[in-house]
Amino acid sequence: MEQQVIQILVYIIRAVQLVALSYAALKLSIYGVGYMKKNMQKVEEAKDGMKNVAIGLVVVLGCQAFVKFLDNGISF
């Protein structure tokens, strides 16, 4: 029973990671196009957006440590 709950949690976390990584790739490509514009306001917005995407990726990929923790097993 406990292993099934852990497997469900791992599945949900991985699904969220997949969606978040896909969204991050989309936003990063949009910000990349904005970064190449000549309008300095757009360039600054793109830089800020890229920083936010990088922070989000660190958080999402940090969840991988939690998934490994769950996969290795926890004892109650």
C-alpha cells in the first residue's frame, strides 16, 4: 500500500516536471526572440524573464532530489 502511494506521488511529480519544463522551454524561446529586438525595454523585459525561467527551472529540477528520496524508500 505504501509503495503504491509513493509511486503515485512520483508519477504526479514527474508529470508536473514535464509540464513545467515544456512551459519553460516555450517561455525561454519567447524571451530569446524578445532579447534580439532593438527596443531596449523589450531587451530588459526579456532579461528579467530569462532570470525568472532559470529560477523556475532550478526549483523544478530540485524536485528531482525529492523524487530520488521517495524512490530510495522512506520508512515510517
